[in-house]
Amino acid sequence: MYSITAIMSKAFKALREQPYFSAFVACLIVLATISVFARPHVIDGDAVTYVDAIKVLNGAPLDESIGMHTYVIHRIMTTFLGLEIINGLSFVFGSIEVAWLVWATILYLFVNILFYKLLLQMFESARTALVGGLFFAANYAMLIFGLTYFMDIGGWFFYIFSIYFLYRYIQTDNTKDLWVAVLAMSVGGFFKENALVAYVPLFLIVFYENRSSMMMFLRKIIPLSIVAGLPFIIHQIVVYIAYGEHYLHWVSINKTAYIYGSRIVEYVKSFGSLLNFLAPVSLVGLWVVVREYVSSWKIDKRFVFIVGVFISSVPAVMWPGITQRVLFMVVPGLVILACFAIKRYEHYWYAFIPLVIIYALMSIYMDSFVLNFVNLPF
């Protein structure tokens, strides 16, 4: 058994041998520190309903003393394991507030490291993975909504966890990696339902591999689908029996709760603040992809994977409430797209760093300056 000292020594040795990854981890620590300690964190709005849900899970009655009954039940319906982990950590750290930020910080570090590793596999370039990883880690929604009293980052983590192992499966053809991807999204459904959309790229990859035989496709996709979705469905049934609420009712509530003068204007404002300097790099990446794949009709599993990642973001775009933390699901695909541009101009990778710094500063100070204007009603 390794001692803690030996483990730490090996970890530091690995970091020294991978300078770009070391720089990336250092940047994550800086960004997380700024977001957690330099920004105010208040339990209000949606956060109150998560705290109430924890009280209910601890045995508090769901009566008039618990406000917004449907919202509280929905938290239990879609973030059950996340709530339980925060609840457990609160006994260690002495408060829900501290436990929540600790949990969010852990997820922030791991989701970004996984995404860096995914980019490293896809583009075989530590420089590209560094720049692309920073575009992901410094995104407005990641820093502002991931590292505070929201639960979305749990879904983001398991979504990235799933597509990471799915891409490993594409490379290795090892069925174990495919099953890990399925288990990740299955567990992720108990942290936030957006983890389940990782099923889309998985479905497309399995279909592409077995496109010559529908029977082979069904034989492979059915057990994967059962493992991916059945636990979530069973949990929905249990919640319905206990509280009389179901997910479709939650969707209908959101349709009436969010009314906009112009959804187009809201999309422009939200995507503009969410993407800012990532958008032009992604557009250049789109041009590279068109040249590499579309113009030559080159279709392979890598291309199918990228298309699947983009399609998996459609439910977030179609959600009744238009907000950056929901729309964040488009960011993984756009960062992957941007990495095609970064890879193409890899010899000048350092030229992207000032852009990433401005992008990060925009994310950190967006609420203070830009959104005071952007969120004015039109």
C-alpha cells in the first residue's frame, strides 16, 4: 500500500513531466479560488428549494413550512444523489453552505481535468488541450453557476465523464469503456437530468458501428439503453408514488413560468454572454471541420461523435427557460469545434492565451459590468 507521501510524490512527478497539464491544473486552482472566495455566495432563489429538499430528505414534513412544494419535489426528482452528498458533507464541514461549495469545487476540478483529457485524446496535442480546456474551464456559466449554490455542475461532470469514456471506446474498441460511459450517465441522472443527454452520441456511435445490421444494432443498444435509463425511470416512479409529481408536470410549469417578449432577443443576450470570445474561434473551427470532413464527405466515428455531442445540446436550447447555466450544454461541442482551429494554428498557440485571459476576465466580471445592461428588458 502506498503512503500518502509516496502518492503525493508520484503526483508531483507526473505534473513536472507534463508541463501543459501542470499549467492547466494551476489555472484551474486560480480560477476556482477567484470564483469561490472573491465572489459573494448567497442561498437565495433556486438554492432555497435545494436546501428545503435536503430538509425533506432528513425527515422534515412537506407541508406549509416548506415553500414552493413542486420545486422542492423536483429537486428530489432530479438531483437526489447530489442533495444526499451535500447533506453528508454538511456534517463534516459544519454547514450546508461550506459543504456545497466544497462539493462544487471538487466537481469543477474533475470535470475540467476530464475535459482536458478528452481534448488530448481527440487532438493529440497538449497545447490544444490546454487552450481548449481553459475555454471550457473559464466559461461564464462554469465559473458563475458551477461554483456556487446550483446543482448543474453535477450533471455537467457526469455528461463529460460519459463522453470521455465513449471517446475512449471509439479509440480502443474496448466494450468496458462503453459500459463505463453508460454507467456514468445512469448515475449522473441522479445528480442532474442533463447528464442523460450523453445517450445521444452513444446511440449514434452504436448505430454507426452496426449500420449494416439492424438486428446487431438492437442487440447492442437495448441493454445499454436499459442500464442508462431504467434507474432514472424507477426513481421517477418512486417520487410520483410518494409525492404525486412527475417530470412532464415540471416541464409544463416551466413553460408558463418563463414568458419573454422575444425569445430571439433572449437567446442573443444569453449566448452572447455565455460564449463571447469563444464564438469566433469556434467559427474558425467550423471552417476547418467543413474542409476536413464535409467537403470530402469523410464520415468516421470521430465525426459521428462530434455530431452527437452537438445534437445532445438541443434539449438545453429548447428548454422553456433561457439562461446561461442551461445553455451551457452547447459549450462542450463549441470548444471541441474551436480546438480544430487551435490545432490548425498550433505553432502559434500562445497567441490564443491573451484571448483566453480576456475571456476569463469577461466571465468573472460579466455580472458587474456587462449584464447590468444586457439584462435590461427589451
